[in-house]
Amino acid sequence: MIRAMAATVVAHRLLVARPAARRPCDETAPPTHERIDPVSTCEELARALRAGHSPLAAIDEASGLDLPEAPTLIERIERALAATDDSDQRLLLSVLATVTHSGGAGAETLDRCALRLRTRAEERREQRLASAPARLSALVLTIVPVGVLALLAATSAGVRDHLVSSVGAFGLVVGLMLNVAGWRWMRRTITRSVGGGQMAMLTELADVLESTTLSVRAGITPRVAVLGSALHAGERLAPHLTEFGWRLEHGWLTADALAGLGDRIGPTGRRLIDGLVRAERYGSPLAPVLDRMVDDIDSLRREIATKRNRTLPVRLAPPLVLCTLPSFALLAIVPAVGAALAGLGSGPLGDI
């Protein structure tokens, strides 16, 4: 009975207070610590809960977890959620909100959260290793024109004379600007997700499903778990979860509302949610469904990473052609040519 009442309070709070939770924090709500280790924090919180501490005492004693001040613990967590954009911290804080609301198997839930965060950290390490050649190429292509220009200026008086002229100084400024622009463009291309809005939404969906899985494992119903995961949603997925909450508030069955959520997200999102829809509709055991859901999430993340790596050379072509190559020409070729032409004009051939 107590759990059911808590679940009802959670659902009502999320449906009513969600817009306020997504607003930027005011000046009285400092952001969370920027350098916390979510995995270590999860493990520390799990040990404290297993030792008999309350969620409030465990959070206050956790090193590196600095929540903003607020009258209640859940408000502190909501302010921290609104103050951070880090996906790992948002997953940890979303799980903390679930544990605080439900009072269920908090230690086990946090252990599972730590396992998911380790998996995500390993995937990011693999992604960084896969993109290391591209980052090295971007660095080399940025440094080489400047290095060649420095070598020419150090060894040739004609190049130095050309650089101090109006034409040479203009070419130098434009070349350096293109060089910096190409570097920033390539770095952003390497680090950002591929596939535009669809892939970004699928990544956000994977985060929400992870939070939902952990919540259901803690004993929360799928209805309340999905609503609780709305706090973890990104900007692209938030409107769809708001629509899901509106349907529940107006009498839709949870399974039908989940099916509608999958339809709005797309075929891949529908495939991930279908198992939860069938389990909710037919009363199937949730444990195997959740295990398959976690496997599907991992497959989705690997698919996104694979597409990113395969399309990276193509996506690097625009900054290379539009910025890096013109920068190389202006910094490494034009000064040498200008010095050579100036030398011809002042030599014997200039009198012909």
C-alpha cells in the first residue's frame, strides 16, 4: 500500500512539475560537481544503503556528490538534474530519485546502475580509440601549415619581407583564421553524434530505457518507471515523454501509451519498446524482457558508434576542403611563391 501511494505521488509530481524541472537553475542553485566519478559514487551509495543508512544520509556522506540546497531531498535531486548535461550524472541522479521515491531495493538498483555506467564508459573508451586516427590527422593537418610557415620565415628573408607587406599580412591573417576554423570544425565533427536528430534521439532513448530498466528492477511499475525516466530525457525525447504522460493522465492504458510512444519515436524505438508493451499488456514476466532490453540498448549504442566511425572520413571532407587545404595554401605556398616573385622582380630578369 505504501509503495502504491508513493508511486501515485511520483506520477503526479512528474506530470505536473516536469516543465519546472527542465528550466535552467537560478543563481541560488549551484550546479553539481563537475568532476565526480558516477561509478564510484554509485558504489559508495550502495554500500551506505546496504549498511542501513537512509538515502539522505548516504547522499550527504558520499564524496564528490554535491547536491544543491533545497527543502527536500527530491527537490535537491531535481535541481541537480536541471543543472547538469552529463548523461552519466543524469542517469545516476535519476536512479537516486527513483530510490528516494520508492524506498525499494536501493542498494541493488545502484549496483546495477554502476554496472551500466561501467559499460557506457568502456564504450566511450572504444569510441575514442576508434576515432584516434582522425583526431591525429586533424592535429597534423592543423600544425603542418604553421610549421612550414615558421620554417620558411626562419630561413628566408624574402618570405619575411612578403609577410610584412599588406598582401602577405592579409594572407597570413586569413590563413590562420581558416586554420583555426578547420581545426574546430574537424574536432566537432569527430566528437558529435552521427545521423542527425534520429540518432541523437535514439541515444537519448537508450538512456531513458536504462533508467526505466533500473527503476523496474527496483520494484517500480513500468508506468511510474517511464514517468520517472522523464527526468533523464534529453531535449529531443522530452516532448514525446510529455505526450506519454498526458495520455496516462487522460485514462490511456499503460501498454497503449507505450505503443504510442514507440510510434512517435520511430521503428528502432518501437522495436526497443515492444517487449515492454507486450509484458505490460499480457502480464508476462518482466525479468527476461528487461534483460533483452539491456542487450538491445547495448546493440543500439554499438550500432551508433559503428555508423559514426564508418562515416567519419566523409564527414571530415568539408572542413578539409573548405578550410584546411586553403589554409595550407595561404600559409605554406603563397609566402614562398610571393618571395620568389619578389626576388625575380628585383633581379636581372626584372629589367627585361
